[in-house]
Amino acid sequence: MRVISAAEEAALLSFARTLTLGDVHSAEDLVQEALLRAWRHADRLISTQGLARPWLFTVVRRLAIDSFRARRARPVELFLSDLDVDVVPDAGGRTLTAYVLERAMADLSPHHREVLVHRYYLDRSVEDTAAELKLPIGTVKSRTSHALRALRRVLMSQGIHARR
């Protein structure tokens, strides 16, 4: 049973978008609810010629008003990304991470361990690490890359999946 045409449905959606300030998803929800109500009252809408279109526009407008009132009546919904909150670090988590990394680092070769300590624990640049270890810069770069891959393999063998 067809109460409105596709063109009328598009006009209804356009009207709903103006009521939702361009929010397509909310507009689609309003139109869908209006069409559901039209289906429930199809016998009355079909029996009265020309009633469906104005009736649907009125229903969409009233649904939009109800939705607006409902949003004003309840607290604003916040998502974690909307909050500007610094998460308090978990001391237990840091201790566990340090223990796991210490065990994994023990499985690395001395050269790999040494370059990772300088680069990440001591927070030294490639140039400073090269000068301290008396190595060429290219060697520090490649050794760091190989050491990180080796560390990732060790962690994965322990059942820990390292993030990139």
C-alpha cells in the first residue's frame, strides 16, 4: 500500500532536515517514524483524498518538537572524546609494564638492549646515541629498528601484543 510517492517522501525528508538543522540521521528517523504512523493509520489516510501529505508534514513537525523538548529535559549526553579530562595513570599498570619490559629486554642481545636504553629510556636522539656509543648514525638507526622488531617478537612470544 502506497500512501505517498517518492517525490513526496523526498520533500518530507527535506522538511525534516530543516527541522533538525541539517542532521540527516535525525531527519531520517523523523520521516521513518512518521511513515510508520501513516502505515498504522493508512485506512483513514487512504479514505480521505489529499490528507496524507499535510498529515505527514504535521507529524514530522510534531515529532521534531517532541525530540527537541526531550533533549532539553534530560542532561546533555557526553562522550569520552567530548571530555577534556586527563586520565590518572595507574601505578600498578606502570609497575606491570616495567616488569614485562624488563623481562623482554633481558631476552634481547646486548647491542639491541643498549641502543634501546639510550634511545627510549634515556630519551637520547639518534645523533647523541651514536656519539655516546661511538657508532655511525646509520648503524644506530638500523640497530634501533632491528631491536624494536626483536622486542616485538619477544613480547608476542610472551602473549603480549605490542601496539605500533
